[in-house]
Amino acid sequence: MKRIFITYLSIVMMQITSAQNGLVNTMQSPHAKLNSVGMSDVQWTKGFWAERFEVCKDSMVPHLWATYTSKDFCYSFQNFRIAAGLDTGKFRGPSFHDGDFYKTLEAVAALYASTKDKKLDAMMDEAIAVIAKAQKEDGYIYTKSIIEQQKSGRKEMFDDKLSFEAYNFGHLMTAACVHYRATGKTSLLDVAKKATDFLIHFYNNATPEQARNAICPSHYMGITEMYRTTGNTKYLALVKKLIDIRGMSEGSDDNSDRLPFRQMTAVNGHAVRANYLFAGVADVYAETGDATLLHTLDLMWDDVVNHKMYVTGGCGALYDGLSQEGISYKPDSIQKIQQAYGKDYQLPNMTAHNETCANIGNVLWNWRMLQLTGEAKYADIVELELYNSVLSGISMDGNKFFYTNPLAAAREYPYDLRWSGGRQKYISKSNCCPPNVIRTIAEVSDYMYSIGEKGLYVNMYGGNVLNTELHDGTKLKMEQTTNYPWDGKIVITIKEATPQVTNIFLRIPGWCKGYTLKINNAFPKVRDIENGYVIAGRQWKAGDKIELVLNMPVTLLESNPLVEATKNQVTVKRGPIVYCLESADLPNENVFNVMIPASIKLQPIPMKIDMGNVMALTGEAKVLENKNWKNTLYKELNTTSKPIKIKLIPYYAWANRGQTDMTVWMPLVR
């Protein structure tokens, strides 16, 4: 009888999920205030994200699919073919290669949700059939191990603490839920259910050491989403258990499991792993309401945003370093860390790591925090990341990538940094970022709006048509027209609406110091604000217009004086966009000699860079006389400067015109 009830509950939950098929489905999550709109509810029309989506559709996804199904240089899908017995050979690529292909599949599914392109559907069907064939009968699926087991007869699993088995499982689960919501098909979801069931059995019998072998815990998000999709309460019990056992055996700062999660007081270690952890824990809080989890999440958020995050949203200052934990007079207690958050205010520029995946992890985490709380400060971070340190990870034409995202770069830097040297079509030693950034861009429409008990929330701005249904059954279709982020004017036109009072919450970004709101060309008598959203409420009818104008002046930002690398320097920001100075726009001068007057007047000017339209900023700065610093460490102060016309471009658009020098921060002239 219990099994029948669980099966019935699973069917009901899957029907609910299908009806409200959001990217992260918190519709039934008891401790989430907001949930996503459906994955097909938003259609881009014109403007910034419509342009990026077209590049995603026409260039990003086709190039990515060709790369990951290639038999000649990537081998990711080829590993599945070998594991399935459809081809012969050895495993090739990094141990997280399976996860890279699942992210690729998720990008295709997200694109299909918007386009309903039958070719995409057929591509996915073919790939999923191979994945299902590669999966072992007990649900285990990790091509590296399966291929090696075929040759050696060994049966060990999760024995390597540096293995990405659980990480790969997690991306399988997430891709399966997205694929199900986009297509209504359960083919990949069935594979993911077998894999999740395998994990339940495995963790019930695993040694403590095996249990902690979970680098980069994407499976926390994946398992929770599987629970939301299927209604299987065993999945929720599993992910709660995984969080509880973190830090119960010997762990590392690099993997954020030296301590149990609830005892963490500061962010430390690998930035991708940390941000994925926080996103997964936020998912679990949404289902359980465990206040001890939210308490730690709040501590971590404050530490990242106020002490360790770059102005671009970049996460993870250090290529390599030492943990801030441990005791200096006990050297053995100090652990190495990599691609990691540093100490408070430790934010170098040229050697900033800022892996694209870490920045995406910050999107995933803050999106979930927004869904939990309805507070606009989390949407501010999502927006900051997307426009700056996520988009910087991919070229304007959509097929060349950055693994790292520094805030300054010099062609004559005295030593090589890993993954430096310009954008690459394929990052052979670690190509995890390209599929991650492409799935994120394919899914940006899912971040635009949220639905709560009080109405519709407009989180971000861009030209689109929304056609959705609210919690009370209100059907709402509206069009958003704007040239955001280049212009602060947003016009929302109601196309269709159920005749009842409905609140539309419009986010006022944290960077915005003033705005105007009109409804049908009149200022509302009452302008209520709740958690950073201004409320426009009435009984809407077709033809009604909301006009929001966000003041968008050019702003000079300075950093906390404790950030040594940027002391007495400024960066330029307009709206959500952080700007930089690139040598392509200053061919006869050294970008590092340019100084910004406090009184500088910068004017927006349209500009085209490769396959993208951007808004540059032009104005008059000062530049120091060039000096030859070769083999020289110190020189007498140079006070000779001259005026110079400069052009600043959006940070995300740099390095699209060859290998160049670049800087986000520039000395201030008061």
C-alpha cells in the first residue's frame, strides 16, 4: 500500500511539474516564496538578450554539439559510445567529461523549449539512447570507470577522492529534469531515476571515505530537482543525508568540507565547488525549512558579496594558494587550495582566476536565494554576473571561450598563467566552462520573471513576450520593450489578462538611485516598494502600459581601501555593465598609464564588436608618458601627463579583436 501511495504521489508531482515546467521548479516547495515561469513562457523579441539568443541558436549550440560529439578531439560522447559497446577504444578526456556532455544536452533542451525545433529533439533522442545503453543495470553511469572496468574487471566505485562521479551524476539529473520539462519525454529522466536510485543504495553502504568523495557537488541540486520532478521522498532524504555527512570524515578546505556545513563561518577554497554547494543547500532549504542551513547560507553570502567578490561578479581570486584556515605556526595544518576564494579583500587583477563556472555557480546560488526570499538583492547579483563575468566567458561570435576572467591582462606579462593567451575554441585540459556558459545563455529567459502568491515579479529587463499563468489562475500575456542595458526605459504592454486585480512587481536594481513609474501615462498615486520591487497593481486589460524609467548615469566606483590591488583607482559602471579599457581602442598608448579624472564626462556611443552591438563610453582622460620598464623595478616618479581621448567598452566584450592589453581599474586623478 505504501508503494502504491508513493507511485501515485510521484505521478501527481510529475503532472504538476509538467504544468508549471520552470527551470528550477519550486512551485510546490513549502519554503520558497517564488517559482519560475514555464521554460516556454518567454519568447525573445528584440534587444540585447534577443541578439545573444540568436547567436546561441545559430552559433553557440551548433558549435558545442559538433565539439562534444566529435570522435577526433573531444571524445566526450564517444566515451558513451564505447561504454555502451557501440565502439571500441579507451576513455579519453578529463574525469568530468560526462558532466560536460550532460550540460551540452541541457543547453539543447533549453533551446528546444524556446524554439520547438524538431531537429534538436531528434539530436537529443539519438544521444539519450546511447547514454541509456551505456548505463549499467544497477544504475551506475560513469564512462571512465565503466570503460576501465570492461578492460580490467575491477568493480570499485567512488574510491578516488579526486573523482567527479557524483558531479557527473548531478548534471545528468539536472539535464534530465530540464529535458523532461522541455519535451515531456521521460527517456533521460528514466536514466536519471536509475542513477539516483543507485546513489541511495550506494550511500547506504558506503564507507565514510567513499561518502565524502563528492568533488563539486552538483548532485545536491540534481537530486533535489529529481525529488521535485518525481515526488520520490527518498530523493529528498538522500540529499539531506549528503549535507549532514559533509565534514564528518577528514575533508579539505579546497572542497569546503573540512568542517560540517552548519559550522562554516567563511567561504574558503575552490570557488566552483563552494558556489555549487551553496546552491544545492539552498534547494534543500526550500524543501525542508531547516533554519540552520539558511543561517550558514546567509553567512556565506555576506562573506562572498562583501569581502571576496569582484566588481564584475567574478568569484575565486586565486589560481593557487593556501587556505585561510589552519594555524601559521602549525604548517602541517595549512592546506593547499586552487581556483579558490582568497582571504577577505584579496582581489588581484592580472592574476585573478574567476573561473567562468564559478561565476555561473554564483548565478545558480543567487537565483535560488531569490526564489526563497523574494529579495531583489539576489537578482542584483544574478544580473551582475550574467552581464559581466558570465558573458565574458564566451566570444561575441559564440565559439571561443575563456576559462578564467581576469580584471587586467598584459600581452607582455612576465610569466604564463594557466589558460591565458586569449580565447580558445576548445580548452583541451578543462573544457567545462563552454557547455556551462552556453546552457546558461540558453536559459536566461528563465531568469526574467518569477511568480509568487502576490503576483508576477519582473526580475530583469529585455525585449520579450511573456505568456503565463499565475498562482490564482490569472492568465497574463504581456510584451516588454526596451533597449536595456543600454537604456533605462522599459515599457510593458498588456496583451491579454484575466479581469481581476493583479500585482506586477518591478525590480529596482541596487545600482539605480532614481526612477519614474507611469501606468497608462499617469503617475500612480501610491508607489509601494517591497523587497526592492516597486508594485504596479490593478485590474489589467489589453492595451494597458507600464512605463518604468531607471536613471542610468555613468558612475565611477572605488573599492574598499583594504583591496590593495585597486587602492586609489576607479572603475566605470553604467547600469549593470562594468567597463574596461582595451588596447585595441588605444593603439599608441599603454592602457596602464591612463588615469581617470574624478570630473570625467563619459558619453555613450553605439559600437559594433564582431557579432554584437555594444554601448561604448567616450571621454577625455589623462595619460602618463610611456616609459621603458624592461628589467627595471623602480624609477623616479613621472608627473608628466597629457590629455587623451579614450573609449571604454563593456568588460564582457574584451578580447574579441585579438590578444590585447586590458584593465578594468584605472588610477584616479582627483
